[in-house]
Amino acid sequence: MKLTVPALSVLFSLIVFSLPQTFAQKRGQAEIDSLKNELVKAREDSTRLNLLCNIANAYSPAGQVTLAMKYVNEAEALSKRLNWKKGKFKWLYASAVANYYAANISVAIARFEQVGALADTLHLETQKHLINSYIASCFIGTGKYDEALKRIEANEPYLRKTRNNKILANDLLLKGGIYVKKAQYSEAIKYLNQALGYAKAAKNLPVIFAIHLNIAEAYVMSKNYQKALLICSQTEKMLKGYETWPQYTHFLAIRAMANQATGNYNKAIEDGLLIVKIGIAKSNQAELMQAYMNLAGIYAKLKDYEKAATNYKHALTAAKKIKQVSAAYLSGLNATIAQNLIEVEQYDQAVAYSKQAVTDALDMPTKINTLNALAWTYYKAKNYEQALINIKEAARLETDNKLKITGIYGTMGTIIRDAPDKTLLAAGIKPGERDMLMIKYLNIGWNESFESGNASSMENAHRELSLAYEKLHDYRAAFTHYKRYRDMADSLDNITKKTDTKQKIARFEYEKREDSLKYVQRLATQRLNEQMKLQKAEIKSKKYQSYFYMGGLATLVVLSGFIGLNYYNQRKANVLINQANADLNNKQEEITAQRDQLAEAITELKAAQTQLVQSEKMASLGELTAGIAHEIQNPLNFVNNFSEVSTEMLTELNDELVKGDIAEAQYLATELKEALEKINYHGKRADSIVKGMLEHSRASNGQKEPTDINKLTDEYLRLAYHGLRAKDKTFNADLITNFADDLPMANMIPQEMGRVMLNLFNNAFYAVHQKQKNIGGNYKPVVEVSTTLNNNLLQIIVKDNGTGIPDDIKDKIMQPFFTTKPTGQGTGLGLSLSYDVVVKVHGGKIAVDSIPGEQTTFIVSLPV
């Protein structure tokens, strides 16, 4: 059972990200001090009133609202004494701004409305525009997006008149931000790009930052994570030196969301921890709360529920210090903490947080939901008595208030199914009523989940019904619901995997191809530069030689004055220069030709590399296919046999119907139905095997996921052995497995690691098979596979008693294209690709130890 946390009011995007920075800049302390000095010197009351309001307006964006209100109150008293209409406008405006930055949104809106009415009577168009912008921002914070949009559109006549780039950028930014909140992302990006043009024209750096971040947020919310990360990358360069700005934490939060969505959890956690550090330094509880919520969500997705619960608790502590946080939000947050504590079996704490969630629930639907959550918490703690009390109270409130809350009856059916007879009797349920009631309530729960369309709820409902029918010994119904539960669970897992990896596939494959060519490209460039340096040196030498002759000629002219000799030397120098120029042109042409040849060679290398890698993968597929083929045969035999039986039964059924023996016909129909169910079952079994084969054959999507290394190793060992047996029935080997218990889940790409294991197993089988052919006799091939955890490294050890590896080639076996197999039996890429997968992709190690003629051991070490 899951309880969704109520969404936090969008007001906190206002508090955390300081959107008003776009139209009200913070003033430095020096400017505030200057205004105070002027206030001391001022003699006229009107001047003093202006200065009091200016000081208040300087303190408000700086977060010093208490000081701002002090000056507002002085300005109000002075304005009332002067009875000055414009003075009233000024202090009301300063009061509205102070309440805005104090997040007293309802008060701020009321004050801004008063100020707006005064601005109309005083014909203050510029101020009226600014007031509309503030009110729009308030409406954004309270989720009234259409109202906010009306306020921005009310500014358009003024904007057409002024054509001020800064003002246009501010309004379009707000408009784009509204469309982001309304989930109309294409419209949002359109207005934000327009705003960016005006902001750049105005050279308004804070607004440019804000626009970039809103565009990135729009891409995150529309699940275009790669574009969001690209915008973040551009923005990060702009934010160098501005890490103290409020926009910086906004940037970190958006980048964390994009990285989390693309599976880069480490980077997302880094950004979350940095936001926490900044929030603590600034004592900004809203930023802290949001950062802890983001971190908790990441840890929950990684199934590290203990860390998730800890961060949710930190978020709750911060939320309690923010007066704008609603009790409903605190209720949902307490329920979420309880949910994570249940996952780590800390039931006493979970009960305490669930109780607090009930206490904080103000509206009736939230109250019922939290009672349901509390009942579930007691159920998980095996306190069935309290579980029944709370679920019955939730059901009563639902009936009394004529509400329909999904999940209550499913929880009730589960509790009745597992509660002791004594507890049921105390709750007014006779033990004999248990079976009827649990099936009744669990079916109601299933129907509710089906109507809601929530796939996760339907999956849970099938699981609970399967357990209930198993308790009734109705194994057919139990199996039916269990199968539907597994189908839905597998389907949800696949959907989640596809969603998590869709944005990363192209980028991963691109980087994978590029890495293999970087060395060749660097080598080509290095050689080209060396040749260019040699040619330049040679040309420079010849130029110096020509300069020597020309200098000698000049000296001879001065010393001897013989014109003939001068003419001769001049012609000789010209010949040398022309020769040098000709040589230079020839060398340049030669270099150009070599460069073109290198470019062509690199292109051919790319194509050859792609073909060879695909060839190696297809070779692996061939090995897998041979191993899988025999597994398909069994279900196919069942399908064929039951199909023949079904045909015969149909003939008998028809004969009985002709005879009019209805009872016998019904019996045959029942038997026929069971036979068809078996055909369906074994057909799907064959289908799942084929799908598994296709899964192994398709290109890796590059997604790392928690993987049971023992299960993966055992699967590929079996497939490799059957693959070799399918090709050579005479081959036999003893397979010894020593898999360590309680190994942690390893974060890896299963398909890629599967290919690594397949290569190692195939090499081991090949080695023992060759030795068996060569020496025969009493030799017994043995392949031993072990898994262990050693110094925080998860190790897979493959040992064989085959031919071993000679010492002189041990250092070469990981090189591309190196193979000891006969021509046509190996590409020489298996161990090379395995090395790349283990070391470059997973950050692990692969080592080999061998005694020639006796044994070989490969050790793959992966970080946990």
C-alpha cells in the first residue's frame, strides 16, 4: 500500500528561487547606509517619507523584513500626518513589498490591490505595471495561474507603449513561468526565448540567469532531460563567480532533477548535498526542505529506504520552521516517513509518524487516507488489533461522509486474512466469517484499483488475492492471480526501465564509439605536427642559407664594386630561393596527401571497428542460441502433445453431443478447457524463453541497475555449457559453483556483464575441451565458478584445469585481435571487449593467473 504525499504549494518555488529578483534588485549595505545618512540630514517631511520608503524597499529583498517593516511603520505615521496622497501610495507600496518578501501572500495581495487603485488615480503607469507583476507573482505562488496570467496580460498596453527591453524581459519571464506551472511547456519555452532576447539586449544578468533556469525547468518537467542538462551546462559557465546568488540553488535543484531522471544518481546526490550546505549557511529553511526532499526521493528510488527516511525527517524539521507550510503537507510528509520506515522494519517509529500524520490531517479525505496508512503500519508490525480498529474507523468515516477513498477495503481484507481468530472475535468478526469477508473486501479493493487505473494498485491487489486463495486451498484461483500479479510486476519494471533509459541511449552509444577513436585521432594529429615541424625547420634552414649568400653578395659589392660578380651571386641566390620554394610546395602537397590518407584510414577504421564489434556480439548470440534452443523444445513438446489430445477430445465431444449425452459432453468440455490452458501456459513459457534470447541479443542501452550477481552468473554459465554441448555431444565437464550468500546487489549493466561472463566461460570450456582432446585418458575437465565479497569488491572467479596460458603471451591476451584459436574460430575481440566493459564502463578490474598446461583463473572485481 502506498500513500501519496500532498504536493507542496508552489509558493516555495517563490521563496526558494526568489523570482522577484527579476524586477527588484537587492541593494548593498553601502547603499542602505547612504540612504540612512541622507535621512539624518533631511529636513522636509516629504523627503524623509521618500527616504523611509526607499530604505524599507532596500531591506525587503535582502530578507531583512523586520527592519523593513520598522521603516514602513514610520513612513505610515508620517504620511497620515502630512495627509499626502502620493505619500500614502509610497508607504502602502513599501508595506506590500515587505509582506511579499515575508511570504504573507494574502496581505501582500490586498496591499498591492490598494496601491494599484491609488496608482490609477495618480496616473502612475510604470508603478501600475510593477504592481501587476508583483500580484502575478503572488498568484503563481498560490497556484492561481489563470489569475496570474490575466495580470501579466493587463500590462501589454503599457509594454507596447514603452518598448523597454528590461521590462519586456521581466513580463515575458513571468508569463513563461506561468505556462511552466500550467504544464504547457511549448508555450512556456516560446515566451521564455522571447524574454531571453530582450534580457540580452538589456544586458540584465539576473534576468538572463532566471530565464535559463526556467527553460531548463520546462525541459525537465516535459521529460526532455538531455536538453535540460544542456541548458544547465551553459548556465553553469554563466554562474561562475555568482554562487551566492539565489538562482544558484535553483540551478542545482534543476540539474539534480535532470540527473536523477537520467540515472546519474551520484551527480544528483552531489548537487542535493551542495544545496543543503548552502541552505545551512544561509539558514534558509525552504531551500533545506526542498534539498532534503530531493535527496530522499533519490535514495527511495535506489531502495535505500533508511537514508530516504533520514532525509525526509530532515525535510520535516525544516518544514516545521516555515509558517507557510500547511498541516496537510506535514501530514503527508509524516506518512511518507512512516512508509520508508516500514521498508526497513522500524515499526515503532513508523507507528509514531503515522499517528502524527493522522493528527495533522485537517480535511476528511486526508484523515481517511492517513488512518488507512496507520492501519497498514500496525498490520506490518503484526499489531492486528490496532490495525483493525483504525481501518474500521477509516471505513466508517468514508461511509458517513459519502466519500470514495481507494485502498481502504483492500487493507481491511488483508488484515482479516492474517489476523488471529482471537483478534477477529474481539473485533466482532466470527472466525467462520473470515474466508467470506477477506475475499469480499479484497475483491472490492481490486475493483477500486481497476476503476482508478492505477497499475501499481492493481498489481498489489492481485498479490493479496493470490495469498488469500492460497489460504483457502483454491490453488487454481491463487495461481491465476499470482500469474497476473507477476505479469503486471514485470510490465511495470519494463516500463520503468524504458522510461529511465530512453534519454541516455543515444548519448551513451555516441560516447562509446568516440572513445575508441580518440587515440587514433591523437596519433594522427601528433604525426602530422611532427612532419610540419621538420618541414618548417628545413625551410627555415634554406632561408637562412639564402640570406647568407645575399649578405655575402652585399659585402662583395661594398668591398670590390665588381658588378659582374654581384650579378652572378644574385642569380645564384635566386636559384636557391626558387628551389627552396619548390621544395616547400612539394612537401606541403605531400603533407596534404598524407592528411587525406589518414582521414580515410580513420573512416575505414571506424567502419571496421563497428563491424568487428557487431561480429563479436553475434558470435556471443550464437553461443546463447545453442544453449537456449534445448530449453524451448520441452514446452513445444507439451504444446504439440496437448494440441493432439485437444483435437481428439473435440471429436469425442461432438460424438457425445450427437448422442445427447450432455453430462459426458460437459465433462469433455472441462477436460478440453484444462488442456487448452496447459497449451497456453507452455506456449507462453516458450515465448518468455524467446524473449529472453532477444533481450540478450539486442544492443545494450547502457543503464546500470541493481543486479543479483549470483543469478546472472548461474544463468550464463548454464547457457554457455549447453551451447557447447549442443555443438559437440561428446563434451562433458564438471561444473562446480561456490556462490557466496548475502551478497549485495551490484550496480551494473546486466547485458554487458553477461557478455563478459559468456566470454570467460566459453574460453574456460574451450581450454578444458582442447586438453581433453589432446591427452584423453583419465583427465576430467573441471570448470569452477565462485563469487565473493573482498574489501568492498564483488569478485567473480572463473577457474579451469585446462591448457593454461603461456607466460610469453599472458600480457597480450587483452589486446584487440589477439587470439590463440585457429583461423576462423575466434575474432580476438572477446577479452578486449570484456576488459573495456569491466574497467572502462564499470570501474572494475580483470586479472588472470595461469600455470601453463595445468590451470587458468580469471578474477573480475567490481566496486559495490
